[in-house]
Amino acid sequence: MTEQKVWPTLRADDARALIRFLTEAFGFEEVVVYGEGDQVDHAQLRWPGGGGIMLGSAAGRGEDDKWTIRPGSTGCYVVAEDVDALHERAAKAGAEIIREPFDTDYGSRDFLARDPEGNLWSFGTYGGA
């Protein structure tokens, strides 16, 4: 059986800037970006540990848009191996650090950050998962 992945979906006021930020600050890898100019109709960013995210521009969707996610309204937990190095990378790239790296009661090492659109990101080892 193929391992299933979860791909959270985000909308952004400036999707191209968010893509640049997520790749630079957090280490996501750009897979595909469809759209012209500032408009991003669909983008996929892969997480090196598996899975990834999809995102697109909030504007230009039309009244029949059934996927109405407000920019900045998403929160994601991402399993990462070296949380301290990732935290340092994110801070240097300008991520708003909400909580510095800490150890949880359940054996994970985590930190919390916010991207420029306002989405919340929690990165952690999740007990070595």
C-alpha cells in the first residue's frame, strides 16, 4: 500500500512572494507554479521529508470559487529533523518567530513561526516520527 500524504492548501494575497519566502525561510522545494504575472493559479511545494503544500492567489478566483480559504488563515505542523538549524534559517530569512525552539512533554523539539501572509507554522521532531 502506498503511504498517504497530507497536502495543506493555502491562499495568498501575494502568492509569488509567499513561494519565495517558504523556499528560502523554511526549505520547501518549488515543484510547479502555474499562472501569469502576479497571479498564481496553482503551485506545489514539496517538503524534503515527504508531502508538501499547495497554494495559489486569493484574487481572481471569481464568484463560483468553492475553495474559499482566506489568506493567512492556515496553520500547519511540519515534521523536521533538525529543528534548531531550521529555526535559525527561518529567523535569518525574516520569519516572525512566535516561540523559540522548545522541548515538549511528548518528546518533540518544536518552534513556532508566522509567514508574511499570517499563516502559522509549527516545526518539530514529533518524538522522532
